[in-house]
Amino acid sequence: MRLKLYVTAGCHLCEDAQAVLVQAGLAKLVERVEIGYDAQLAERYGWRIPVLRIEPGGVEIDWPFAASDVLAAC
């Protein structure tokens, strides 16, 4: 299982999402993806961040989410 957390600089909600993933014990599985450097990612996630994508499968969870939401989706 791989987790991608789509974020951008200065986003306090993104930091909150990271804290939820730490609480769930999943922090080591998370790759933070900065959308600010990629026009396609910014277009796709700009209004939705933070967004957690679970691979394989491509399930995406928009913020706000709780640790229980993430664990249920995994």
C-alpha cells in the first residue's frame, strides 16, 4: 500500500491531514506531493487539498478525514 498526500506550501489543513496520518500510524507510508510545481496537479487538486490517494486502487479521500476514515479505506 502506498499513500500520497497532495499538499501545497503554507496550507495549515495539509499539516492537519499529516497529523491525522501520524495518529493513524501511517506516516511512514505517506509521500507528500507538492502540487505547486505541477500545473496538472494544481488544476486537479488546487481547490481540494489536502487529498489523500491510496494505491493500489486510486481511492481518493478529500479533507476533512479522520484516522478511522483512512484506515477503513485502506
